[in-house]
Amino acid sequence: MTARIASSDGLRHTPSGLPTLRLRVIHTSQQEEGGRSRAVEMETEVVAFGDTAKRLAHMPLGETARLSGFLDRKGVKYPTLELHVTDCT
């Protein structure tokens, strides 16, 4: 997914010392659906750990990045989906 970084909670560390970063990103694109082009725009939360979190933390707000990873729920008490970023460019 290509997305623009909208906000960041800042680089933090887990109790074990692993760097972690939570971001809100905005994705805008054109997608094909039912044989027609459709404009897609969405804002969502993403989370990254380790070196990926460090790389994202150095990107300025408004920067566009290509993010890849997997979807998982936000937590045991929060069934909302979030993207866990495993790579960014």
C-alpha cells in the first residue's frame, strides 16, 4: 500500500527494548471494481517494530511511503484491524 504519513505517536520502546511506532496514514488510489474505475481514499492506523519502526520514525509528516505487512486486530480487547508494517520504502 502506498500511503501518506498523517500523524505519528513518536518512536517508543516496548518493555523489552524493541522500538515501536504507531502512525495514522492516508491511502488514495484508483481501483478497478466491477469493470469500472473507483476512487479509493481511506485513513487507517499502522504499527511497526524494530528497524522498520526506526526507518518510519525518520520520515517527515506528509511523506509518501510504500508499506507492506499484514493485517491483525489492534489487541485482544480491540477487534479493529490495523496494518502491521514489516517493510517500508
